[in-house]
Amino acid sequence: MTQSITRRGSLAARVAILLATGLLALVLHPIPALADGEAVQELAGHIGPGGGSFYTIAHLEEGQVLYVYVQGISGNLDPFVGLSDVRLTGEEVYTRFYAEVDRVTAEGRDPIEALPVIYDGLFVAWDDDDGSGYDAAFHFTAPAGGEYQLLVTSTPLKETSGDFRLLLGIDAPAVLSGAATPTGAPVAALDTGASYRQVRIQETMGTLSPEKPFVDLTLSAMRPDDTFYAFVEATSGDLSPALILGDYGEKPLGSANLSGGETRASLSYTFSDAGANYRLRLQSEGTAGDYRLLLGVNAPQVLRGEGEVQGETVLLEPIPVRIGVELDQITDVDQVAEKFSVVANLNMEWQDPSLAFSPDACQCRAKTFTGDGFAKFAEAEGVQWPQFTVFNQQGNRWTQNRNVVLWPDGRALYYERFTTDLQAPDFDFRQFPFDQQVLYVRIHSLFPTSFYTYTTPAELSGLGSQLGEEEWMVINSEAETGLQDSGARYALRLEVERHLIFYIFRIFVPIILIILVSWLVFFLADYGKRVDVAGANLLVFVAFNFTISGELPRLGYLTFMDAVLIGTFVVSALVVLYNVYLKRLEIRGKKERAERIDRHSIRVYPLVYALGALVAVLFFLT
């Protein structure tokens, strides 16, 4: 016991586990006196948060030795076991325990170090870690004949839970090895009346209608002898709700108000064995309205529609998964194929009690899995985990690293660094090259939202300092999550725009210069030379068109750049026709008429381009 405690309340919360359960208020169960010789019995149970199991040992003869071994076999359970030879009420134990804690604290001593003394005041024998690893084990020689009471719970030093195996023996020292063979003779009996039965109450509301005539709710895992209660009442409309409880194979176990006509219904069911994936269907036939549904475990007041919400949830709630993508590099943006390539890191964090383990099993603070190790581990253990798909992935995803870290309390951290191509079907090139695009990295859960939901804390999503894409720059990024029946969804949304230097100096400046040169040609009186220059300009613009067309897919709409090039084609073609017409007038001896017509061309030519540019800007860029 090397842990230290900084707050008295923390220790008090742990110890309350022992007190809230009615520690030693046990009701005797008649058990036949033990026969002479060895007797070994094996029992099993479960310790939930704040729980404890109590056993009655009806009679020990003077001088007989009781051997006890408790082993946690699931979850992160660190068992504690105590034996008492007297009956005490929970209030008495509570008072005595905290009186000792107050006294130790007042003396300036460490309450953790004083726990053995406190335990000695409550139990005639007890143990925390004298078995293998965190297993609890002790032996006790009865100083006199009589009844004894045995408590199995979680260590007060930390919150743990899980299944346990209890091995008891009379004059059977092999029990202390944890491997004794049961003889069939009874040693102790579970006191279900005194054992802590966790009370849980949950309330939920909703609406049923002809469009949504039923709702299925999955119950959280039930322990043996747990009793489930359900109560539903209409709060509006003409709703006549019915309840149907079914098992994992959809076999009905109980129902209420199936014939309709009532505005409320209730049912109860006691589980003889542990139960998982049981479902409660709430339905209506031809009626509609709002409802209030009250659910409870070991809470009979629920049948009357009474009870305050308390304890863990009765329904199987989806596990929240913290998810985020860190984009390190954009290695390529293929506009023609409408995809982009990335190097990214995917992070997921969640906590699932079914992944909990006892650290003494590996003598480690955490388990680490690489590659497919965690998936194989989860499959072998029959445990689900938030598997996903990169929804807009094209081809293979090349994984550079994949690691999972698992902590004893069921917390898990998933990290994957990968390279892949991602679809970008949202490309819109109408304003090319002044366009802004939106790129997505989309992650979709493979499980429905009843299993997992996504949350996206800011620290898990982001961008690298050097994305490595020269043409594009990211102007904004945002992580988004959503819920649909098909599963949770996450997206890293990137708003990007082009670096315009290339297009300005390699496309627009040459086009403007060509237009200026073409305009200067109008100062020449030789119409033949004008035709030559205008024809050459037309060929230049054709070359520009081929250059630009290779940058984009074959679109079903025009872009701003298309409008510019088409405009230059049309004007250049008209200029050729215009100058040919003037040359023909000159050849036919009508030079004066040609000069009168040409007098206004110097002003009209730049005006046509200016008006065309204005129309293109207004139509495409506003």
C-alpha cells in the first residue's frame, strides 16, 4: 500500500463502498454443520461500482481453519475480502470507520498507512493482495465455534469492478494456491438479501406516430437476480403505448398493454442468469403522442411511475469516441481525377468497461498493441471496438503506423498514420482560377449510433506546419461530426484557394500583352499586316486553351477562364474578319470608305475587351 491520499473525501468515497452495502447486516441462511474433514467450495460473482457480495458461513468448529482465496477474473477488479464474527449494522460500521479516519487524520498520520489498523477493528481476518498478484487470500483459525460473515468487494484504495472467483475451504490449505478442487460440501451461501444490489433508475421521453410506430431500446448488461422494471405513460395525444421485452434472439419474455386501450403500461422481469443485449420495444397501434418512459433495475417503485433518476444507465448507451485527424501533408491535388492525396494521423479515444483488465495480469500500467494486434485481441476476447472506414478513400490506404494503448480502467487510445487518395467530388471550377474549393477527410463508423458516437475535441484535429502543396493554400479548417442511423460521422473540412502568382504571370499577363499588341496594330494602315497579326493572335489563344484544358476535367459547364479564352477567340476572329473586310475595300478602290470605318476601331477594340471582361467578372465571380 504505497499510494498516498490528498483529500479525505477521496478516501471516504472509497470506503463508502463498504458502508452503503449494509456491510455486516446479514441474515443467516441455514447451512448444515460441516462434517469432519476437508471441504472446498467454489463460488462466482460480480462486483460493480460500489458493490459487494456477502456470504454466510453458518458454523465453524473451534480449531477449524477457514481458507479463502478471491481472484478477479474480468475487468480491472482488485478484490478485497473481510471476515467478521459479529453482527453490526451499516450505521455502526460507518460511525466506527470514520471515527478512526478522523482520529488518524487529526494525529497527522497517513490514513492509507493506518488502514490495516482500521480493518483490524472491523474484521477478525481480512486481506487485499496476499494472493497471486492482486488476488486476496487468507486463512483463519476459529477460536470458538459459531457463525461468520464474509464480505467480498473491491479494494477501497481505487475504483475497480469485474467478475470474481471465490474459493473457500475448511481445513483445506490447497485453497491458498487458488487451485483446490471443490469437494461438493457447502462452506458458505450467498446472502442475496444483504448483498449489495445496485439500484438504477433512468427516465427518457419521446414520441410515437404512424410514421414511427415503435422504438427499440437495448438494455445494459444485467446480473443474476437483477429485476428489471419498466413503466410508460402517454403525456399527449391519444397514445396507447405497449411494452414488449425480448431477449437477444428476439424471443418475447414479457409484455404489457398489447391489446391497447390504456394510456399507461408496466412490466417487470427477473433475470435468473446474467443477461446482455435484451431489448425493450415501445410501440403503438394506430395512436400517436408523446410518452414518458421510466426504467429501473432493482427499483420496484418504477412500476408505479415513481423514483428519482440514479445510478448507472439502464439502457445501453452509446460509447462516446473522441476522434480527430491531423493532416500533415497534401501531397497532390489531381483536379482532372477530382481527388487529392494526403499524409494524415487519425486519433481516437474511448473508454469501454469490457476492455478493462487487472494490471497484475501483465505487471504493467498499460497494454500496447501494434499493427493488427489490437483487432486480433478484440476478436479473441469477443469485444467490440469503434471500427471505421475512410469514407471518401480511393484505392488502398497505406498505413505507416498503427498503435493502440489500453489502460486498466478500459480507456483506449488508437493512433494511425496513413497515406491515401481521397475523393473530392465537391470541386466547382466555375470561378477557375479564382475558385475556392472544399476538401474533406471523411471518417464513418461501421457501427450504428446506438453503439458509438463521435465527438471532436479541438486538440485532436489540425494541420501540419508544412502541407507541401505549392498550388493550393488552406485558408480555413474545421472538424465536424454528425449522427445518422447508419453510424457516426466525422469530417475534417478544408477550405483551400490557389496561389494566383502562376496564373497571373503565366496566363493573364501574356494575354493582356497580346491584346495590347493587337490593339497597337490598329495604328497601322496596312490591313494585310493586321490580318496576319490577328491570325497569329488567334493561334496563340488556341495554345492557351490547350494549356488550360489540361488542368481541368471535361466539365459540363463553363469556367471564368473558359469565358476569357472564348472572349479572346471571338474578338480575334472578328478582328480578322474586320481587317479582311477593310483590305477588300482597299483592293476595290474604296480606301476612303475603309479609313472612315477604321477611324473608330482604335477606341472600340479596347472597349469591347473591357466590356467582355466586366461581363465575365459579373457573371462568374460575383
